[in-house]
Amino acid sequence: MAPFPGFDDDIDSVEMLQQILDPIATTSHAHIKYWFRGQSDESWAAEPGIFRKGGVDWTAEKHLTQDFRVIGASLLPETGNDADTYFIQQHYGMPTRLLDWSHSPLAALYFATSDIYKDAIDGRIFFMDAYECQARSGSSRILQISSTRLSPARSVEFHGIATSRHPVFRAAIRPIFEWDDDATAMPDFIVPVRPDHFGGRVNFQHSCFTFHGDAQRSLTINDNPKLKTYRIPSSEKPKIRRQLSMLHINEFSIYGDLTSLAKHLRRSYNVP
């Protein structure tokens, strides 16, 4: 498990979540820089799908991306670039180097409590100020970007939060899409990134992401000293789900499709 000094506190209700949020509510740019992630099992590390359950090797990772783009070509946006395609892969459950976060603490609380099959297990919520992500060992976050047809080789120091157009993020995914084995293109620091545009579930969940190279597979306090972690006691999960439902935080508000609407209505009427 990633190195955490222990839980900062327990969150046993929506009210408790609000009390924790109150001190940061008036912070400058709070709506942009504070990110939240909920997990139904507190033992899971904060790591992207590409690294879970033994991980996916580098060759298979590139094959997966190529096949998704080629086989799914008729279903992908005609104007989509590599960055858009990478976010779409994440959206539809492909293993990527992206880890899901949300600007919404209520969405994070939903994900920490929604899986009824995990009701016997404590959940976890991560809070972080995304502006505080840093390179491990305190070094600067500099990426050596190779030359392309449109730009010369250069060094770029990364600060803040990237968009999908940022040169560091574009350089990071280029080897995946272009079958380039140049390891220097992959950053050795975690990159907070938000997609420029992508509707549906990304909008409903107020999604944002961290991109992880091989050197930082899990996000820990070594990558962000302001990272906090809160336990969701298993005994409180059903109560929190009821509270969230009264606030209209449910399957439909999170996923926004007819399948999730049907699931929400079945649950509302106690229909199996």
C-alpha cells in the first residue's frame, strides 16, 4: 500500500464531509485545484488501471491503444486527436495511465459507498490540492521533449494543472500512440490533467485525472505533501448512500445514461 501516515479522520456522514470542506471553501481557485477521489475499498492504492493486477507490459499497452483506435474508428469523433482518444479510452474502461479524480467531493463520496458488495469493507476518500503535486525528492518537474515535425527539441518545466493541449501531456502519450520506445518522453512525475472537452460521464462526474509514468505508479504523499486520506467506515456506508440519494447524488446523476436511470429506479423501489 502507498505510504500514508494513517487516516486524517473518518467521514461517517455527508455533514462530516461538509465540516472537513468548510476550511477550504473560500480558498482562491478552490473550484479548480481541490480534487477528490473515492474508493470502495480502503486498501486499494491510488494507481491507474494499466498498473493494477500485475500491470500491462509496454508492448501490450501500445497494442491496446492501437486496436482501440483502429477497431473503434467508426465510433470515435472524426476530429479527435490522440489526447481526446486517450481520454475516451479511459471513459470506456480501457487500462490507461490516467487515474480518475473529481472536482466534486459528493461524487467521490458516492464512489466510496456505492458498491453494496463492498459494504463489509471500509472505503477511502483522497483529497488533494492538485497545484501541490511535485517531483519526488523535491527536484523540479522538467521534461525533455524530443523534436517533432512542428517544433524543435526543448525542455519544459511543468507547473500547475495541464490541459490536454499541454506539451508535457502530449509528449507523454506520444510514445503510446506512435510506438516510440524513447523513455525520456514519459515524465518521472505525476501530471494533473483535465480534458479540454468531453461530454457525458466526464461532465456528470466533474472529472479530472492524474497521468502516471512508470516511476510514479501510485500517487502518495511523496508526490503531493498536501494529500489527505479519510476512512469511510463500512458500518456507515448504507446511511451515507441514503443521504446522498436525498441530495440527488445517485447512479443517474453520476453516469447520466438510461442504464443507470433504470438501476437507480429499481433501487428506489426496492426492486431486485
